[in-house]
Amino acid sequence: MDAPLAPRRADALGVHSLDHFAFSVPDIADAQRFYQAFGLDVRRDGDRLELRTAGNPHRWATVVGNGAPKRLQYLSFSAYDDDYDALVRRVAGRGACEPHALSDGRGTWVRDPDGTHVQVIAGPKVSSSGKVPSTPAAAVPGKGAAPNRSTAQPVRPRRLSHVLIFTCDVLESIKFYEGTLGLRLSDRASDLVAFMHGIHGSDHHLLALVKSVAPGFHHCSWDVASLNDIGLGAMRMHDKGWTKGWGLGRHVLGSNYFHYVRDPWGSFSEYSCDIDYIPKDERWPAADHKPEDSFYLWGPDVPREFTINYEGGES
Ligand SMILES: [Fe+2]
């Protein structure tokens, strides 16, 4: 018998990946400096950046400089070829819309409950398909494991893990992303925050939703190889002047270790490692947690500005 071409759940319809996301910023040169310093492979074409990770041709994000305040533009999700037509029919049932003006125009388009454009395309699975060991091997007895500071290698994120967006109604957004795109709820904390995964196997969340008075982009999260890379990346960003953020800490929902670096527009880029993985055949319990008991396991106090939605209000 032939081996399956890709890991997939056979009994349900849904996208497999967050293919990429797009947002606009006031100054594209600031964005280029920030994401290059963060360790991404940044390619600029005029007023547009594409964000990639080292050694991976996939474009994870498009950033457009337009002189206006930072704004989430659209999210793009991808599905297996043979699921695509059924997803197009689902989108049509919800009410398809025109492609976003900043996009490549491919696929089918719909607006989520906040009015944010959502693209669905057929494409390769780029979400995680397994748990990649994130902790380096223990030091060999008799040898020093840490390099000298000057010889430490650059931190290079391996892939996009997830984005977190603001929404005016977390529960309505869950319904939309479940009913139209086939994502599944992983965990939530009341109607304040929710985490959703892909049914064909993905990180604990490839999309997270947090309540606010307006839609918006809160952070993008980039998987790095180790806890050491989180600390090293955070220090290097600090050395280059990107001193604000939150971390080092560990989340409860998703379990990942984190350090968030504040970008020039008040959203964040997260160094993340060891996030929980939900295999394709797993029925994750989708529990409702107490907010005060599930935000983070340990870490510094949360900076006030961490919860501000600069696209329209405070969460
Ligand atoms: Fe995150």
C-alpha cells in the first residue's frame, strides 16, 4: 500500500495551515530593520517586504509601508488540493468577497466577523507536522557547552508558528473559523482569549484570538530551536535598541517558552519554542480555563502596553 502523501485527518474538512498574513505599517524601512534584526530573511521590493525564515522558501508574511498607522490587512490559510472545492462552497455559503487589494488575488475570499479579509488557497502544508525537539543535547561532561559571547551564532527562527489577532467577539470568531475554515478550538479562557489549531496536525495554535473593542494585529510568533535561542535573540534585539517587550516566560495554554519583542508600531514578534503539538487524530479537550490561572506559568509582570490594541482601542 502506498504511504499517504501528507499527514491528514480523513473524516473532516478544514484548512491545514496559516499560509501567511499581511499587515501595513507607517515606515517600511523601520520594518526592514526590525525583522532583519529579529533574524528573519527579509526581502524588500519597493514599499513591500516579504518575511521568510532561513533556508525555507516559503513567504510567511507580507508587510506593506503606506505611511498610515499599523493595520492588520488579511490572513491567508491553505488547504489540500482535494479539499479546496468543498472549502470554496463553504466560503460561498458564508458570502464570498473580492480579494484584498494587497494580495495576489488567488483563491477564494471571505470576511471574518470583524470584517478582516480571509483568503483560502490550495497549497502545501506549511504548518508543523510533528514535534521537533527543541532542547539541545546536554553538555558533554568535561567540556564547556556555551560559546563565547562574540562567537555565538545568529538566532534564526525556523518557521512561523502563529499569529494572535484582536477581535470584538471571541466566541463569534471561534464559530466563524470553525464553521468556515474548519479550524478547531484548542483552549480558551472565558470569552477573553481563544487558541485554534489545524485539523491535519499543527501547533497548539496557528491562530489565537483576544478580545478588544476593534480588530487588529497583536503579534506574530516564530519558532526557534531552543530556550537558549529565545534568550540570545532577546538580548541581541535589546543590544540593537529594541528594548521593550515581555519575557522570558512560559505560557500555560500552548506551553511554549516565550519572549516578545515590541515592534516599532506597538505590536510584537515572539520568539517561541517547545509549543504543544496536536496530532491530526487527536481530540484535544478544548477546555475553558480561568483567565487568571492560564495566561502564563511564570515570567515577569505583564507590561501594561502588552494588551493595548493600537488599531482602535484597548483590550
Ligand atoms: Fe504567541
